[in-house]
Amino acid sequence: MTTSESPAPLAGVRVLELGNYIAAPTAGRLLADFGAEVIKVERPGTGDELRNWRLYAGTTSLLYRTINRNKQSIELDLRSEFGRRTVIDLVRQCDVVLENFRPGTLEAWGIGPHVLSAANPELVLTRISAFGQTGPMSDRPGFAAVAEAHGGFRELVGHPDRPPARVGISIGDSIAGLYAGFGSVMALFQRDVRRTAGLPPAPLAERVIDVALNESMLSMMESLIPDYEAYDVLRERIGGRMEGIAPSNAYLCQDGDSIIVAGNGDRIFQRLMTLIGRADLAADAELRSNAGRWARRDELDEAIGAWTAGRSAATAIEELEQAGVPCGPIYTAREISRDEQYAARAMIQRFDVSNGAEVLKDVGFPGVVPVIGGQSLPIRSLGPELGEHTEQVLGKLLGLSPAEIRRGMRDLEEAS
């Protein structure tokens, strides 16, 4: 855990987040989790659209509260002259700008890279878009669902006799957010190296971190491309299995629950077959290598499934663990909330939280990853109310009075 003697790793870094939805706000959350001061700019009146996603009650979703934790919220219309001037003034006192608008949008608003860099020659500008800032598809809009398909991911999710499925979270946005956070920190590290060496700031091109959703997904696809280029292999959907790895799957137990069993290591496979009473398979020479096991994966899954069908999930896991076979239950939110391992590392942190209509008591939120000092760093605050920090931030950083802020906001309202 960090203390007053040991500040958070990114303490002193100031970030201006111009993005909405999930990708850029995820990058902002990562930076904020580790101590950066993240100022989130939201549209006046409505704010980030994420406030209304998965809104089960009230006016502000817990999805918004989660992804925008540890941040400050200010209201600004980036299309207005007041908003443009204010962003430029804020950039002079920030280290990083995050944005995930369609390419060309910031430029159209008069706050493109060259304008921002002129205001702050050391600024890191991290940009997230569907297909990147360059190339023939750069001007296309696209959410993560499109990028996941374009990056090769969607084709591998689900069963071969059905259309490709989507995983239950916005994985494309989240992975792009991870890359954006990493790219921002990398650029800050380069900035400090250059400062130490007495070198001038890096050229603007080196301070623009260009994250594409489709490329973020492609980068996660392991050997998908080289396997095709070298061997003409086109991977296909195979349900709960992993291509070329066996046995490793979900298996139904007597009580109706399923468990994961990963018996794909050579020695682990021998122990697994012995445990389930299949000495014949343990002794089969063809099954001593993973290639042979993959070729006979249906037979192995049937054998393991027959064994799990005769015992409860808890009993099966206990026996598998005693035999040294990797295994585990398939958790829902219910089990995660009660899990001792997550609790021991402060990975579920509880807060009273407002949904805009009422205060919900003792609600668990996921902790900060990665762990530093043995436990998750504490979440300092949940996603803020819309514009909660407008006067505080603009007053502190720009010296604007409440009256000047209200006048600027009123001018843009009249202009619209």
C-alpha cells in the first residue's frame, strides 16, 4: 500500500480526458488508479453517454461510476469558443490528453495536435479510434464490436455451427484502453529521459500515441497471422476449447454446475487420466504429446465429462486439486463478491454509492490491478457527478471566478 512517505507511482501527473464511452475512459481510469490527477471533460447537461449504459435505476449507472473512478468531472462544450480556449489553457498545465473521437474531430474543433502542442511542447496526446489516425479506413466510425470482428477476434468466439458470438464485455475497448494507458506512460518516461539528458522535447509525431481498436485486438491474436502465412491455416470457432490444446474445457457436474479442467500438460494428463480411472488412456503412446491429444479431443472430453457427471462440482474440484490437476469453478458475480482470495488482496472494495435517485449501501467495486505492496491500492473515489469539479478545477488551474465560468457556460448555451 502507498503511504505519505511512498506516493502513488503517477502522483504529480495531470491528465485531461476528452473521451467518452469506454476506451479512453479506461485509459484514464488506469492512470487515475495509480495517482494521476485525471480531469474528465463532459458535455454540459448530458455528460458521458456511459452514464446511461446499463442503467438499472436512477440517473447514473454503476458502469460509469466504475470506469470513471478517481477522476474529476468538469462540464465543457468542446465545440464552443469558450470550450476551445479553456482546453488550450488547461493543456498548458497537463502532461497527457486522452481522446477517442473520430479522427479529425479535434482538428475540426480547433484543438488538434498542432494547436495543443503549441500550447505545451511536451504534451503527450493519446488518441484512440476504430482504425487509427492514418490509412484508408481511418475516417470510418466504429465501436468495439466492429473492431473485434475486423481484428480477427470475433471469428473465433462461439461454436462452429452458429454465427460468431460476442463476449459479455466490451473487450475491444478495454484492451485499447490498456494500450493507451501503457502508451501514455511510455511517452512520459521518454519525456523524462530527454529532460534528464538535456535534450529538447520529442517531435510531435513521437508524442502522439495512436491506438486503433482493430489493431489492439489483432495484437491479442497470438499466432493467428503467421500460422496462416506459413501453413495456410485458418483457425475456426471451437466452442469452449482452445485451438491445439487438449484436454482443456468446461465439464458438467452432477449438481448442474460446470467446472474448468486443464489437463493439457504431459505429466498433468497422466495424473488426470489416472484419477478418472482411465489407465488405458494414460498408457496410450499417441496421447503422450499434445498433438495426439488434440487429434482425439472429443474422446478425451467424453471421458472427463463422464467422470465429472458422477460427482458434484465441489467434490470434483477437491479430487482434481489433490491429484495436482489445474481446475476451478466458473464464477458468477455472486461467487466473486464472496471469494476469500479476492478479499485477501482487497480486490473487492465497498462503498455507499448514489445512482442519482438513491444511495446504495455497501456496494462492491473491483480493485486496482496490478497489485503493489501486497494488496490493491485503495479506490479514492467513484465516478463523479456531472460537472462536480468544474469550478474547483477551472478556478485552481486557470484562475477563473465562478462568475466567469458561468458567463462562459451561458455564452455557449446562447450560441447553441
